Amino acid sequence: MKTLILGLGNPILTDDAVGIRIAQELKQEIPDLDVVGTSEAGIALLDYMVGYDKLVIIDSIRTETGKPGEFYKLKLIDLTPAMNFSSSHGIDIATAFKLGEGLGYKMPKHVTIYAVGIRDNTTFGEKCTEEVEARIPFIVRRIAEEERL
């Protein structure tokens, strides 16, 4: 099964980089894995995911009740596509995926999304906060186990 690990975020905004950092760590653990770390969003992500059987997306999430470093496993079906859009700049991942299917692209049949709780995504910095940084090795191991990478 052809698998892509897609780490999302901004590498210079502290915890916002956690998706990219985890994807990079997975690549170090499993060198033959296809891994992309990007700051792209929405429709631009189609360029990466087309042609894969399985897609694992890793991104940050900020919640009111969650703790930094907690992670949540979601399926694409858990996200509601917004089919009424006026610009390609505001397209979310679920909408981009549906658009790709509608255009006849070979989209992954298996999609898993891991959202990692964060503390700070507004401060410039190339390192995650201590709480998030400390959880990265654990999250990498869990994703590798759960996805059987």
C-alpha cells in the first residue's frame, strides 16, 4: 500500500510546527516512508496526496479543554466539507479531498488525521513549547504502531 505521511504547519511558529516535526521524526525512524512537511493548505494539498492509497495527516489543534501534547485521531469522515466556497484560499482539507474526488483524481482510500494539542502557535520560534516537545517521541511511536508503518 503506497502511503504518504503529510505533516502540516509553520516551522517558525513554535507549536504550529508539530505536524512537520512529527512527520520528520517518522522519516528518521522509517527512511523508506514517503513524507512531506509543508505549510501549504487547502487545495494546494491535492498535489501531494493524489496517487496514494493511504494518507496520514498530522497537524496541530488548539482546543479550549485539551492539553498541550494530547493527540486526537480522526477520520476524514469526521470533518464536514464546506462545498459553498468563494475562494480556493479558504478550502479546508475535507473540501479539497472532495474536490479531488469530484475531478476524478486517484485519491487515497484510507485517510487518518492526527491532531496534536498545542499551547502556542503565534510566537516566532523554531522549537515547540516544552509540553509539546516532550510528547513528540511518544506520538511518533503511537502513530507508527497505529498505522502499522
